[in-house]
Amino acid sequence: MHFLLHLTSLALAATVLAQTYNGPEDPRLKTAIQLQRPCSGLSTTKDGRVFLVCQHTDGSAPNPQLVEYNITTNTSTPYPNAAWNNYTANSTLDPGQHFISANAQRIGPDGKLYVVDAGHNLPYGVKVVQIDVSADSVTRIYYIGNATNSKSHLDDIRFHNSTGFAYLTDTGSPAIIILNLETGETRRVLEDVPSTNTFIPVSAEGHFLISSSGLSYVYADQLEVSPNGEHLYYQACSGGMFRIPCSALDEAFYNSSMAQSSVLNTYVEPFAHTPSTGGTAIDADGNIYCSNTDNQSVLRIYPNGTMTTLVQDPRLLWVDAMWVDSQGLLWMPCPQLNRGVSYNNGTSKIVKPLNIFTLDIGVGPPANDHP
């Protein structure tokens, strides 16, 4: 039955894949940054600083992974320093004190920068690095290896500010990870349940992503916390957004009976019928912004779950982790991940420069997300 469901899901997905969008460019989009390396996410501060997490999906050198970008001079500097960004394969350096595979970064509600390092399952490599941007120095490292397994790929992070918890997604082995930011303790929940799993491969520009190991299945990926802290929204990369009360997750952190998937899963409910997605963001009104990697658009999902198209433009090629700044601008990095070497037989089809666009949405971020 499981196999038949899998085949049925694939057949259904194949019939509904949207084709790439070749319509006109939207003049509301402003080009904020142009890069020669793919950027999968960014953060900004109120005083104008910009931090980028860079990938080497174009076949470029893996370092630096985290940079501060100067918009005035169009230059980037390894952040917080070169030493944190100089780890290479087969290195003898301490994986716990260097970025191994920085996958996401964001300024948290406390104003500090948090970097999610998937770590390649090296000892102390899987971690969340906290950086004080006022001092440009690492202030704490949360080692997450005890909450992951050999298939794990730590993906992204969001915060439940009033309780001191952070939530992370695992795209390699479906689950949500709860991190106590005070104690550093973790708990892995909702492991391999329907809402963190997927039977549909990721798609972009009208085609499934296929790597050397076959069709690409990316499990629990995007996540957002509602402005009132009531719900965690999350989904697999191929779409289908769910939500769960944060209170249920927080109780599960302390209560092993509650943490059992058979119990905690009863609190999960479908929220929105989203498509294959590169990244999301949320604003102070509770609207979630969700990219559609097939038709080069960004959707706005209202708090009641209804969706509208916010913007569609042929340049919005795999919009990844978005960011809402204090001026009401939605930042949209476009790393063209599906055109990278992993999905094109080792050849990059990425067209440079790579763009980061902004769009005025007229509302800022939730206070429980970032300043």
C-alpha cells in the first residue's frame, strides 16, 4: 500500500508540474545585490549591515561560507573571520570550531546572528553558531549531533522568543528538532511522520530535480513561527504546509510521553497547499511568503491559509530563504539551485550574476522573529 501511494503521488505530481514562467519582468522588483556565487539566505540589521550564507552549487570553491556584504563597495568579507571559513575536506582542523557546511543563517530576536551548520556528521560538526554582530565574535556554540543521525541534514532555524526555544528542520531524515537556547539541550520530535516526510520529489522550472542518486526528496525544510507565538508552520521542500501549536512542541520537550510521534502528531493540521518551495518568510501581520520554484513566483499566504500570488517574474529563479527587514522590504535571494552541478551531471547551468531582489511589502518582521 505504501508503494502504491508512492507511485500514485509521483504520477499525480507529474501531471500537475507547472511550467517555467516566460512572462514580463515586474518593475516592482529592485535589484539589491548581484553576486558571482550562489547565496541561499541573508540577514540585515537596522543599521544596514548585510550577512550572506554562500553555497558552491555552481562548482566554485566551498569557502568562505558566511560573509558580510558591503553594498556600498560591492565587496564581501569572511564572517566572523577567515579562520571560521577555512575548513576544507580532509582537514585536520577542529570541526567544532569551523563552518563545515553552513546551510542557513539569520538574525534572531536577541539581535545575534545564528548560523546552522549541517556539519557532514563530523564530530561536533553539526551545530548552531551564535555570533554577536556588535563584537563580530562567536559567543556560543550549540552542538546538535545528539539530535541527528547519519542521514540528517540540519537545514534552518526559527525562534519561539517567549519560551527560549528554537526550532530546526532536518531535510535528510524527516523531523523537527527543539533546541533550548538557555541550556543547549535538544529533543527530536515528529520523526518520519507525514508532515515532515514527503512522497513527492522537489521540482523547479517544470522538472523534477535529479541527482546522481536519483530523484531528489527533501524532507522537513521551511519553517516559520507565527507573530503571536501560537503556531509553528513547516513543510517539506516539495510543499504541503502544516502547522502545530508551539505549546504542544514546548510540552513535548519536557515530556517524553508527549514527544512520542503517535501523540504529538495528533496536534498537527494541514495549513496550506503550497508548491515546491525554495524558501519562506513571515511578516508582522502573520502573512507567510512562499516561493514557487516551478513558475518563478512568490506567494502570500494569509493567516487563514488562503493564498495569492504576490509577484511573478522570470528572474525569480529558485528564490531561497527570504528576509523581511525593518523597512518593510522582502529580500529574495535567487541562487538557481536547480541549475547547479548536483542536478546537471556535474555541469553548472547557473547564469551569472546571481541576483538578490527586494520588494516593498509595506510591513516589517514579527518582533519574535528578529528586530
